[in-house]
Amino acid sequence: MCSVEKRLRDAGFVLRRVADEAPHRPGFSVTPAVYTLAGKRLEVFIYPNESALSADIKNIDTVSASPRGAPNPWPTPPTFLRSGNLAAVFLTDNATQAERLTLALTAGAPQR
């Protein structure tokens, strides 16, 4: 999780980990780390490997970030992204923030 936090900080985000909240999300077999970024919610799912994530993704509607055929459970339209063994759901109506987050988390291996 440290490299995720570093990437986000390096991209200029001010993030705060929500310590006591780790909800189970239908369709995801791992528990997310929950953050707030600029007052918006981010849930980051780290899988043991890409294959484990792929197994979950095949049953998830990536537009609603929920199991296929299920209603959208999120309070705002989610931005879903995937990179390697990471999936994330960002709840924002700000397209610029969503794009910045996507670029920060999908830019390849972290730079040292």
C-alpha cells in the first residue's frame, strides 16, 4: 500500500487513510483500503497477483464497479481502474480528478 500512497502524493493528491473502515464489496474477494482524496472516497483493492484480480473482474461490471446485473451500490457514479494486481474505485464527479488518479495509478512501476 505504501507505493500506492507514494504515487498519489507524487501526483499532488492529499490523501487520508480511513482507518476503521474496510467494507466487504460484492464481487471483490479482497477487502479494500479506504482513503479520502480531496473529500472524495477512494477504495483500493490489492490482490495477491493479476490472476486473482482477473478472476474477480470477469464477474464485475466495470462501469458500475459491481457484480454484473446488480444495481450500482455507490452513492455517485464510480470511476473504476485496474493496473496489474490493483483495482480501485474512485467516487468523484470531477473528470479531471478521475483522470489524474488514473494516470497516477496506471503509470507503470513506481519510480524510486
